[in-house]
Amino acid sequence: MESLADTIARHALAVLLGMATLMLGMTHVLWRSIERHGASLGRLVVGLWNALRSSRVIGSLRGIPGLGHMITHTMTAARYLGVYALIAFAASLTLVALFFALADEIGIDEDFARFDSLLAQALATHLSREFLQIIAMITHLGDRNFLTAIVIVVMIALLVRRDKLLAAAWVIATSCGALLNSLLKVLFERARPVHEHGVVFVEGWSFPSGHASGAMLVYGLLAYIVVRHTPAKWHLPVAIVSVALIVFVGFSRVLLQVHYLSDVLAGYASAAAWTTLCIAGLETARWRAKAANGNG
């Protein structure tokens, strides 16, 4: 474990670029797969859901007083919301489970917590001040004031376009996401790693990372909004830029030793769960509005 942390620290730039390349490649493959097979996937999900609703197991459970009533209403609501809600709900549950799995590993005697500490110590030993100064410039793209400015600019742009519903949803989603991160920090009360390089100094609780969470939420939702308002040829480039920003901002916190690796991963997981639900809700509302107007 110590040798792995030391190797990562010695080759931090290569590891960061490799990770970013991997994530961008996965984004490209996933996006193309959705373009080609999205409709088929939607039909598959709906078919599986209908099969589940009519299965003997669900039929038996419906006969149980109290529980049956709850199951009936839950499944009816899910069917009304549509395939976006079903996929988003499943994805969010997975991300929430990942978050709590990470939270379970931050105890002082846990393996991941020990690796966190070893990695932070190795980075402090091997990274030069000049390198950290460059990374510090990247990390500012996830600062609260910078992200708040983006939220305000996008809100104004949407209001100018007379898209009041999307503007309100944008502000509510980003504000609630920031509040969620603050509450989680207070709940877990994890101290930050020691960072004495003097390039940046950060106080407050460490878990989950606010920069990782904010980047995932703001840049993720911004990518969704841009995709909604641009031609299809721009969709993949927008997604790639968004993923690059999220990756570099989040992992800059680890390199600067102001967050542990698990803090950043947990920030990604919690914000991705919320972002997924927000996008699913917006898409459901959009497509139902189109259907009501006879355009979908």
C-alpha cells in the first residue's frame, strides 16, 4: 500500500493525465452508445418494468395490507414519470451506495483511510512547489465564488431566453447541491490532511470534497443545459469538456493535499446522484410538455 502511494506521488502528472484520458474515452464510448442504442435501452427498461409490475411476486406483495397500497402507488408514479426516472433512480441508488461505502472507509483503522494518509504524505514529499502552483490555478475553477458566478451568469442567460422554468431549476438544483455538501461535511466531521506547502491553505471539514461536488454539479448541469440549446454536433465536445473540468478540479484537491482521495470520490458520488435526479426530472418535464403540445 505504501509503495503504491509512493509510485502515484512520484508520477502524479502522468497518473492524472492517464485518469483524465480514461474518463474522456469512457465518456466518448458511453455517449456514442447512447446515441446508437438509447431507444432500444429505453424499450428494454420499460419492458422489464412492466414485467415486474405484472409478476407474481409483486402481485403477492400487493395483497399485504399497507405494503400493497404503497407498492401500487410507487410503481404507478414511476410509470408516470417514465424511463428517465427509472434509469435515474437506479443510477442514483448506485451512487448513494458508493458514497456510503466510501464513508464507511474513512475510519482511522480502515484500509482506505490508511491509503489516504499514505498518499497525502507521499504527495507532500514528492511534488514540487512549482507544480503545486500550476495545480492551484486549476483548482480555482471549482472555488465557491467562481461557481457562484457561473450560476448567476447562466441564470441571467436563461432568463434572457425566457426559459424561466429551466432558470429556476438551475438555481434550485445548484443551491440544494451546495447545501447537501455542507450538511454532509458537518455530519462526518473529517479533518483535512496536513498541507504545509503554503501554496493554498484551507480550513473546514474534509469529507466530502466541496470542489469535487461543486464541479460535478455545476459543470454537469451546465453541460446538460448547453446540450439542450446547441446542435447535435456539439453535444459530445461539450460532454468531454465538462468531464475534463470535473476530473481536473476534483483531483487537484488531492494533489494539493487539502483533501484525501476518498473525499474527492465521495464528493463526485454524492453530487452525481443529485445531478442525475435533477437532469431526469428536467427531461421528464420537457418530454411530457412536448407530448402535451403534440410535438413529442
